[in-house]
Amino acid sequence: MVALIGAGAWLAYAQLGEATIDEETAFIIPSGASVSAVADKLEAEGLISSADGFVLRARLFGSDEPIQAGEFRLTPGMSQAQILSAFQSGDVIRRFVTIPEGMPSIMVWERLMAEELLTGEIDVPSEGSILPDTYSFERGQSRAELVERMQAAMDRYLAEAWAERAPDIAVDTMREALILASIVEKETGKPEERRMVAGLYSNRLKAGMLLQADPTIIYPITRGKPLGRRIRQSEIAAVNGYNTYTRVGLPEGPITNPGRESIAAVLNPAKTSALFMVADGTGGHVFADTLEEHNANVAEWYALRRERGEM
């Protein structure tokens, strides 16, 4: 009897087959694939011993959940039951793309177009429409779908932050907040300065002063890419929709994709009377309330640059 039971178990095992995964393998299930088609593909790739056995096991012991499309990670030691469960749960391999704070849309476009596992063509997204963050995606996902997620994330965050804005800020709309936040994002390399820079520019906006933000000179020239040289006097004097040396108020649109912290800084700026700032040589700035104080700070900055051999 024991021998008979053992023989029966062996026969059943032989009919159902086994997983034969020797190393970690990425396995792709196309959209609409049936269990039979998936089993045939598994056998053809040497990942199971019997397609018929896999299908029989799925019918006898599998759940009623359908197999999901996508890319799955199969590892040595997985049983056929575990493989089937992974396919039914949709436990696909997720990859990630990071959009840093302050990355302009032309460079977002370049990054997405360079990702070979994404599909489809896209136009350069509207400047300021992308929320910098790390986003997951699956092999074969469309670039357009990923951009839509990035833009929806910006819309959500901007609306949430706007609802928590401080009273008497310098901007009247979410669009204006986004534009000013893009300037703050480009103007300081120190996160702890964001609210102070936002406070300074808010003061200048309220006073009707020119913002005189260097990144707004560069944006219409490069669309956000590095200029790679010093700004020319002719560019400082250029009249266009962005240059805040010749245009009172905000630029006509964002000059990059600002992150959450820069948006939050604009909507809750530091309470300051500062109207001027100049670089301090460490990536930050020295702030001043008066032009006289500012000129003294500029003189110190120029002296430092001469010491460094930059002038």
C-alpha cells in the first residue's frame, strides 16, 4: 500500500512537473496572455519542466484570480505554486526614475526619452508642471502615462500647499506661486535659505521693484539648461517675457520645476525686511535691507572672487 501511494505521488509529481529556475530571471507576460500561453513561454525559457503540468496545477490548485501582465522576477527555489501566485498577484518588477528639484522640463524630457524601458513619444512637458520626486514604472509603460502622473502629483501638492498659505503673501494665484517658487529654486543652493530668499523676493514684488533674478535672464536663452559662461551685458538688457532685470513683476511662466520646499517657502516666506542679496562664496547669500549695505556686501564678494582668481 505504501509503495502504491508512493508510486501515485511520484506519477502525480511527474505529471505536474516542477520549476527549474537556476538563476534570478526576469519573465515578461504580455497583455492578454492566457495561462496556457504563459506556461508554454515558461517551458520554452527553461523555467518549468512541463507546460501541461503547470496548466494542470493551476486548474487544480490555483486561485480564480487572473494572471497579470508585466515583468516578474523569478528566483531559484520558487515552486510552480509560488510562480503562479506571483503572476496572479501582479507582483511586477518596478523600476524608478528620479526628477531632482529644479530640473527644467527639457531635461526631464531628455531623461524620460533616454529610459529604454519606457515606450512612446512625448513632447517637452510644460515648464513647472512636473513635481520633482522619484517615480516607479514598469517595463513597457508609456512615457505619456508617466508624465501624467508627475503632473497630477504637482497639481495635488500645489493645491494642498495653497490651502495652507500664510496671509498677505505676495502672490495672488497658484500659478504665480509656482512661478515665484521656480525662481527661489534656482536662486539658492542651500535649503535653509529658501524661506529667506522667498521673503526677499516677496518684498520686492510688493514694493513694485524689479526682481533682478539672474536665472530669469538665462531661461529664455537655454530653456533651463546651464548657460556654460558668464551672462553678457546685452542679455541683462534683453527685453522678453522672462528677464526680471527689464520686466517688473514675475516672469510670464516658471523657469524650472520647483520642488515642494520651494513652493512651501513662497507660500510661507520668512518675515524679513531684506531687499538685496549677494553670493557669499559658500553657495549661500548675504542679505541686506538697504542699497548701501548691499553695495558693501558686493564689494566683499568681489574681493573674495579676486582672491580666488575669478576676476
